[in-house]
Amino acid sequence: MNREQQSFVQLLRKRLGDYLNCLSNRQNMSLQERLTCLSQLAATHERLFEYKKALIYYKQILEISTHWQLKDWQENALYHLGDCQRHLSNFHQSIDYFVRLEELARETGNRVLQIAAFWGQGTSYQNLGQYQYALKCFQNQLALSCEMEESGWQKSALGSLANVHQFLGDTQTALNYEQKALNLAQRKGDEKAEGDSWANLAGIYIQMRSWQTAKDCSDRALSIAYKYQNQDLMMISLHSLGQIHKSLDHYALAQGYFTEALAISQQIGEKRVRSAILQGLSDICSQTNQLNQAIAYNSQSWEICREIGNQFGEAAALSRMAITYHKLRDTQAALDCYHQALIILEAIGAKQSQQSVYFSVGSIYYQIQQYSQALEYLNTALSIAQELNNHSEQAKIFLALAAIYQKNQMKNIAIKHYQRAYELYKSIGDENHALQMLQTMKKLNIEPQT
């Protein structure tokens, strides 16, 4: 924390003291003055990231305003209670408050707060991995914000829809939504919202393995985060840069970015991103042969995800533990973790991740020469990759299937699968893999069909 930030925190602490002194004289205060003082206390604790303390005062506001039928104060309290619970990763409680806000806002005709209620519900459903519920909420948010010409909420809905489609493996739809969000932010001159879009675009390009584009987006987001001292955006951007450098095998750089992001997540009490950062650190340890430390990081991540109800994160942690156990030659532990991950991924409908795990399990069964199980899992992975229209994954799976058929003396079927892998690698411009396929086919006296 720099000197300017320390001075700001000291100022907020002083204000807390002033508000508490004011509240101590409540017998001389009007009802409105008391509610205002409680609101100032709660808001100041929020600015200090002290969400549990903020909850205490917002609950008092809700109790008083409900008793006196002050619906504008009730709405304000319900919104902030939902948002504080979201920050604390208490997503079920957050949804409860935002549902109550939606009902009250319908009654009072406050359509802007209806939009906010849809956003709050959608965000918590997304964090719980309940993506279909999240999509419905964000679609409602988008429709109402367009109708009301609320550009900020419209941009938020577009970004959220992009994020959910990204988790579901539909990267092109995600990219379309996020590009619309960025264009809207730029038209409105909203640089803070633009920063969020650059960060979201970075995440999509990371998933698409477009590393340089992802880095450019992350750098832009981080620059805006520093300009406005937006710690959430700093944490997300640093995490993205860690992911990019990890994927490029720049492990020292990646570890530095992850460590900085982890420190911010601990400072602001953000658990969802912290679990992902821990998974990134575990990947680095796994790649640098620090396997026990990798499992330790993943165990921390898994515990956080279970605590906050983040099913997608839980599945990701299990998958990473499986990879590490496989490296430690503990095949059964690896398969157990993968099977637990699959149960979760199928329940939440995360298709791209399902496909990846099915491929990994099929590969393990191939290595231990259990070919019927290998074929079952790899064919399921292929079906999902075809559903997602992911040509690079299809090519990889066709190649694995061809190897199994060749191993089992089923040459004609193997030839068809090698041919299909070759065609797919050519279609996506992967000349290196296409050349390897061509050499393999020539060894089998196969001429590629054109």
C-alpha cells in the first residue's frame, strides 16, 4: 500500500469514528438522520473491504426501514446486503437478498433497481456454476436496460453474457457479446467500463490460445486499473498475465504475476479469483516438478471453491490434482479426481471442460492398455468437440483413436481416423501436425485423400 492509499485509509478510519460518535447521540436524532448515519457507516466499511462489518449496519437499516415501511431505504439495504454477501462469496444468501429486491422494486416501480436485482442474481448464479439460471437473469437485465436506455447496465449485461458463454465453451458468442460491450463503453467514454471489457476479452483470447492478443488486452486493462486504483481489475488483469506467461512457459514471470494477484485477492477478501490464482500457481509447480507443492496449492483452491459453492472451480481443482497424481504415477487417484470432476461438469453443463476431461481419462486408459474404456471416453470427447465445432480438439482426438485402432490391428478403421485428423489439421492451418500426420500415414503406406 503506497502513501496515498495509506492516507485515504486513515481518512476513512477517522470518518468511522465521527459516524460512531454521531450515532451514540441517537436519542437526539430523527429517524432519517439515524438511517443516514448507519448508511454512512456501512458504506465506509464497504470502501475498506470490511464487508462483514458493513452487513451489520445494512441489516439494521433493513430492520428499521421495514418496521416504518420506508421502501426506498428497504431497497437500498437489500441491494447492499446482496452485494456484500456476493463479495463474501455467500452466493446463496446474496441471491435471496436480490430476489427480495426484485420483488420490492416491481412493487414500487423502480425499474433501475429491478435491473440491479437481475444483475445480482445472475452474478451469484454464475459464481455457483449454475449457468442456465445466470443466462436467464443476464438476458432479463439486458432486455430491461435496453428498454430503459441504461447504457451502464446494458454494458454490464453484455459482459456478463459473454462471460457465461465463455464458461460454456462458446467462445465466438462470448467474443461477440464482449465486443459489443467494449464498443458501448468506448462510445460513452466510460474508461472504467472499458477496462472491464479489456479484461474480459483477455480471458476469452486466453481460452482461444491467442496469447499476444490476450496480453495486449490484459495490458490495457491493467493500465486502466492502475489509473483508477481499481483493485478488482488489477487482480484480474495480473491473473490473466500470469495465465498467459504460464502458457508460454515463462514460469518465473507467471509466478510473479500470480503472487501479486494473490496478495490483492487476500487484501480485498476475494475468494473466487483467489482459487483460480492458486490453481495457476499449482500449474507452475507441476511444470517445474514441485509436485507436492502443486497438490497443496490445488487443495487450498478446492477447499475455497467448496466453501463458496463455486462448482466450476471445484471441478478445475480436481482436474489439476488428477494431472499431478498422474505425474506421480498414482493412476487410481488421478482417475478418481477426474471422475469427481466429470460429475460436477456434467451437472453444470460446462461442455468444453467436459470434453477436456473425457480426453484425459481416455488417454490414461490407453496408457494402461484398457482399450475399451479408452475408446468409450475418447468417443464421448469427440462428440462434444464436434458439438462445439472445435476442429483442433477433434483432430487431437481422431489421432488418439487412430492410435488405439492401430494398436489393436484394426488398420482400416485406423486409416480413416488418421485421414480425418490430417484433414482437420490442414483445415485449421496447423502445418506442423499435418506434416507429422503425413509422415505417420506414409509409414502405414497410406496416401492422403484430397
